[in-house]
Amino acid sequence: TGSILVTGGDQTGTPFNVDGAANNLAIAFRAFDHFSITINSLARLKVCVADSSSSSSGGVALSIYPALVAGASPADNSSVTISSATGTFRLVEPISFDIELAKIYGFSFTCIEAF
């Protein structure tokens, strides 16, 4: 694949249209593939929820989660990061942790995507 780019700005919902994939691939993106896009200087992490094929021109219509919402869509021809995809998140509550007798450390946290 080449550089994957957003096809058309102001997209909302799903599918999310991109281009730049190799032509005529039976599976250009697989379900559970993660990628990130930048919107208003923040990385947004997305996941494909179904396998997607590419067209004869390298276009792909991706079924994604979470879906794009109005006012939070990447610009036309923005890059789509597939390798080392990232997102911007914030904590919902303080981090909790416990130390067991065997000195096994564990912690948990809840976060949501920051907009």
C-alpha cells in the first residue's frame, strides 16, 4: 500500500472513505485493524469493524468505530496513520492500584477519547 489519505472532508458517520490503497485488494483493511487520524491537532484512534476491499482506483470505504461526528472530521487528503496508530485520551477517574502479598503489582484505569 501507498500513503492512505482521507477522501473528501466533512465526512460523518460510517463508512469512512479513504484512498491510496493498492488496487483491487480483496481485503485492504481487516476487522480490528486500528488507525489514527488527526482532527483539530488531536490524534483520534479508530478501529475497523469489518473487512474492507479496495476498488480499482485504490479507494476503500471503511466501517469504523467510533463513527465520525459532525465538526470532528478530518480534512480532505489528510493522512491516515496505520503503523503505530495513536489516540488522545483523558482519565475518567483517579488511577487505582493494589499490592498483593506476593508483591504482584496491578493497576487499572478508565479513560475516554479527548475531544
